[in-house]
Amino acid sequence: MATKIRNTTSHKQVVRFKRKRRIRAGLEGSLEKPRLSVFRSNKHIYVQLVDDVKGRTLVAASSLEGELQGKGASSIEGAKALGNLVAKRALAKNISMIVFDRSGYLYHGRVKALADAAREGGLKF
């Protein structure tokens, strides 16, 4: 997983990429226990449940979806709604145990709200 960092990236992004590599070194998702990967932009949040053994996405959800449009996509409430949605979709596919991958983001704010809502929705990690 050699991610090339361009010269135009900010110091903040470089630090996040380094943190992401450190975190991902110890995580691997499987079919029984997939990896919940989070990507957070300024406006939206994207979540995937990934089977790293086969390289497949099992479940995906984002704050761009129609169900979540009125929830405030870039807010903590939007992250909670997204966590509940991804938990509901995962349980529909008989996935209850996951590995949480915060992708180098600090575990607070929207990332923490998403994780807590996924736990409340029935996922165990």
C-alpha cells in the first residue's frame, strides 16, 4: 500500500496519510469481520464495509444518499444517521462484527458520532 504523496499536499494531509498507513498496518477485514472504512470530506462522509481478502466492498453508504439529505450531511447529526444506516444495511447482510478503520482521522466529532451510532445500530467492534 504505497500511497504516493504529491508535493502539493498540505502538511496536515501528509500527517493524516502517515497516520492512516500506521493504522492500516494492523487492520485487515475479512468476510466474517469486514473493515468499516470512513472517508470524511468537508461536506460529506462516505462509509464502506470492505472484505480485504477478496478486495470487495460488501456494504456502502454516504451522506449524499436521498434518505440522508435533510439530516445535515456535514454535521454530527448527519454522521449519526449515516452510522445507523450502515448498521442497518450490514445487519441485513448478516454482518454484525466489524473492524473500525478511521482512515487517519482523529476519533472525535463526526467520526466518533458515526462509530457510536453504528454500535447503537447493532454492530460490534
